[in-house]
Amino acid sequence: MHALDRTRDAIFVERLHAKSLVQGLTWITTEHEGRYQVHVGEFIVEIGEGSGDPENADPEILICRPDGRALEILTPSILPESRVEGVVPRRQAFGEIYEAARRMALGVDKVLEDLILKLM
């Protein structure tokens, strides 16, 4: 029996993290509170709070086919930590992707810019 190789999953998360932090993806809201999605090619990537205790739940990434059917769920706990220098720890990366997706989908930065201008 062979161990499941999660190398591609980890690379995907690292690239999704990098693109999300530089606002290189257009995240949008979904019909579910606290879940956000982006189209990557023909696939849909969704991030949201994982199941379990909401106080301690890590975000999960759901990869869906073009028709919306789930293909894979990724969580920080199933991915190995990278041994490469300078790579963000998995839990931190998932949290940062979630926060970047939330802020973009909800337009938080635009609201803050407007508020700052009104307070001048």
C-alpha cells in the first residue's frame, strides 16, 4: 500500500495563496454565508469555514467541476508542511487565502477607501 502523494495539492495551495495575496484572482460571494469562490480556468475553487467546531475550524478549499460538482476538498491538516525555506505554514496560508477572498468578495477595501475619504 502506498501513501497518498499530496504534492500537487500543496503546490496548488501555495499558488492560490500567492495569487490571492496580490489580488490576482477575482473572488466572489456564494449563496452560502462565509463561502467565496473564484473561477480558475474551467473549474471553480471555493473557500469557506470547515466543518466542526466553528471556533477552531480551519478554512477548507473545495475544488469543483465546471458543473459545480465537488471534485476534491483540501484542508490544512491533510497537507504536509513544506520543507522549503520561506514557504508559509499551511494553516496560515489557508487563513490568508480565506481573508483575501472575503475582503475581495465583500469589497472591504473599497469601503475602507470611501470611509477614509469621508473622514478627511
